[in-house]
Amino acid sequence: MNLPGQTAQGLYLDIGWAIVLAALVLALLGRRAGRLGVLLGVCGAIALGISLPAPWSPSFWLGMAFQYPSLMLVALAGLQLLRMQNPARWAGSAPLLSTLPAATLCVVAAAVYAGAFAFVPYDPYAFGYLRFAGAAGATVLVLLWTRFDRHSGWSCLAVAAAATLHAGTRLPSGNAWDALFDPFLVAWAAFVVLCAARDRFRRPSPALITESFGDRS
Amino acid sequence: MESRIRTVTALAIALAWILDIASGPSSPTRVAPAFAVAAGKPAGPSAPVTLTEVARHLIPGDPGKPSSHSSSLAFVPDPNGPGSVVAYWFAGARESAPDVGILSSRYDVAHRRWTAPRAVVDRHALALEMDFFVRRLGNPVAWVDSVGRVHLFVVATGLGGWAASRVVHLLSDDRGHSFRPLRVLPLSPLFNTSHLVRAPATALADRGALVPLHFEIGSKYPVALRLSPTGEPVEIVRVSSDETSLQPSIVALDGERGLALLRDHSDARSLKIAGTDDGGRSWTDRGRTNLSNPNSSVVAARLPGGVLVAALNPAREGRTELALAVSHDGQDWKIERMLESGARDEEFSYPSLLVAGNALHLTYTYKRQAIMHRVFRIGTLAP
């Protein structure tokens, strides 16, 4: 195992949660987040809050409950903030977490969580400590997503950034799985998959549309 | 834009590989470990032993902390002296109380007395150093590495009860007097929660150790964390596929073979074991022993002659009795002596064993009020 130092983890705890919180708050604000003043105000307030001494800093409590956000979640949140800087430029752009990456994350996380709860006889989490686990995992994901999901550009960029940061720093925990996903990201991915499934069921198929028009003519 | 994102992605992936390759081997030793016992000594029938009690003390506690529990012993060498036996335990107003901290005391072998307790770590100090809040502390386990530094593994909970526990790794460069946190051991993908430590580490031939741990929430299963000679985590292995086993205590039978005694969380209430034939790299379940276990912590140690000794609560229910048991194979145990037999509401539990020279040191929770220390001289019976 090659584990990160405590100082690096402490810094990442603050920076990681600050980026995630800023993206979350701005997402909740909806269209108002598009104004530069709101964007800077929210980011500034969160940066100020996170930098407060221990008991008053949100990261002090988030760390107790949830430890560290995954690098992938932080990367996606960072990309979200980047896109919010200039909403007009990114209007109509592909979603940050498209369907295939979301579904893949759900499947991988389900396998790892099943191992953690001993629902299966193997423990994939231990493989996350292998030296090339992060880079290899990211390579497989990027190849898979690029091949089968043309909207997955942002997800590929986020997973590549997460793998690079993990390789350079071993953050957040030394385990590659913790760099690639966390329960919050998995919840987001599950939401994306459910929305996609709902849209698929709601949208009438081309065959039905033809049939319907045929009946009218 | 799409092509630019693709280019940056490809470059980032390439950089990840380069950084991984440049970082060198991830751990100092990934060779097969072996237990630190006399090389080539065959396991199996061994000379009968005698245990003669030579000392008994209540370790002085902190008067402001009336509840004491879960002690751990370590022999800390001293380059300028004979070294000392050090006990660590947690104490406070009650278990899980906000004032619970980890205390330590040293045993003066020559004068057979313990020093006044010393606060080692409390949750507020730990939280400030770790940068996140700690709700409660428990179960310290000490281990001394190949260069004499003392490692302390402490249970620290996050949001929730003991099932929300994490294991904090602390290090002392001054023979166990003061500690600084190194990290929370990364053991679980679920907010890194629900692993606890309890029994002492088992020495490996490379001067590293196996630290026994267990997963607590829902399924309860034991794992072992292998440490390098300097205390760096090397790998984690699952010790049992059983889902009602916790608080493993690992003991070597010989260089390659070892056993883990397992606290039983099932209704069967009997002591379970798992075994390894490759120095702890892989484990298989070996069934149940002939001893009861009232869902209570058990520890085992290997005596110099090869006999195994365990300290445990021998009744099917309750922790009012505490006993020493001996075994030659780890499967069949014989109660060697009863150590305590108390009234219905009295508790004698969470023992810890340490073999130092020809002495067996035993500590355990005494009525939840103090830590009892008993010393036995190890002898052999003429055949």
C-alpha cells in the first residue's frame, strides 16, 4: 500500500468538500447561479466557511461523518463550477455524468459494496491498493465510455483527472476505489440512471409513433 | 471542444500511468510473510506447562474517570534499560462518554508496581490533529515496530455508534509516552466506517505484524491488516467467510501455520477458529472449538514451548467468569484455571496477554472500574 500523508489528507478534506459544496449550492440555486456575482459570492462564502478553525468549519463535521469525497466527485464538481462561469458557452453541452458512465459507476460500486458487506466471498476493495489500480481502472472506463457513449466526454475527463491526482498523491485514502467513487457519487449516478430509464419508458418508440400516425391516416 | 476534452483526457490518463510507474513499488514487501516463531520448530504436541501466579495488581486509574475497559499490553524496549511492560486502555465516566480517553501506565518489573496513569490521547486533541470531529474513542491496541517505535491503533467513531467506527493509527517516537496521529486506516469504501480493532498484533518473521480487525455493521467478519517492519500497512486479508465472527485474536502455531480465535456473535455461543497455512496470506474457517463464548472478546498467545494459552469468558452467557485455557492444537482447549468468578452484575472481560521472557502478563477489565494485571511464571513439567 502507498498511502497519503495526514497533511495532504487534511488539505484535501478542506479543498475537496469546498468544491463539492460550492457545486451543490449553485446547482440548488438553479438559474440564479448563472450570475457572476452569485457564483463568486457562493464560492467565496464556502471558501471562507471551510477555512474557519476546527469546530466552525463544515469540513470538520463532514469529515467526521463521510471522511473524504472521491476525486472523481471533486473533479465533476470542479467541472460544474467551470461551466457555470460561462453558462451561455456550455448551453446544450453534454451532461457531466452521462448515462453509461453513471451506470458503470453503479455496477462497479455495487460489486465493491457487496464485498464490503460480505455478500460475496471476494473483496474487490483490496484490489484498490494495487499500484496501477487507479490508472488501469480509469483507462478501462475511458475506453468503454468513449466507445459506447458519445456524450461521455466530461465523465472521461473527470475520471482521467481523478486517476492522475490519485497516482500523484494517493489521495484520498490510498485506495483507488475511493478515488473513483464514493457513496454520494454513486447516489448521483443512480439518479442519472433512473432518470434515463424513466425517459426511455416515457418516450414512445418510433414504431409506436408510426403506428399511431398510420391509424390516423 | 469535444476533441480538446478528448486530448486532455488522453494526456491525463498517460500522466497517471507515468506517475504510477515513477512511484516505484507500492509496498516494501509483498513476499509471503511468516510468523515470528522459532524457525523449524514443529507444531503439535508440546511439553506441558505450568503457570504460577507471581503478581497481581489493579493498575491505578484516573480518579476522574471511574470506568475503565479494553486494555492492551506491549513490551517496549529501552536501549538504556531492561524495557518495560506498558498497558493502554480507555477510561471515562462510562463507555462512550464524551470524556473517554486513552490512558497508559508502565510496569516496573523490578519493583512490581505500576506508574500513575498518563493520558495518551483524547477525542478533542485527536479531532484537532485529524481535522475532523471524533465522537468517541475505544479499544486501544499497541504494537512495537522493528525500530522500537510504538504504534497505537485506536477505535474512533464518526456519525453513529460503535458500528460507525474507524481505526486511527498513531505513532510514538518516545517509547510510548506521546503519540501523533498518522492516519485513519483505509479499510472500507463506505465512508471508511465500521472497522474496529481489539486483540493485539501478531509478530511476523520480517519484523512486521498482523493486526486483527473486524467489520461490524450488518455482517460481522474478521480481517487482518499486515504491517511492514516500520508499521506501514501492506495488505488486508479476510480471515473468515463467517458473518457472525468478530474480534479475531491471531496466534502462530509455527512459522507458516496460525489460528485466529473468533468471538461468536451467533446463537451457538461457542468459540470459533479460522486457520492459515501460509503465514496469514490466506485463511479458511476451521469450525468451532470445545469452548463456549458468550459473545465476548477472547485473546490467545503462544508460550515459548509451543503451548497455546487463551484468556476468555468460558460461560455460555455473561461475563462474570474469566478463565485461562490451554491447548496444543488450538482446536481442543482445557480450562487451566478460573481467574474470576463474580456476582451476576460483575464483569471481567476484554483480556489482553503478553509473553515477555518467562512471564505471561494478563490484563483485563475488572468490574468496569479498573484494569487488573496478573503475572504468571511460565514453567514446564518434567515428562
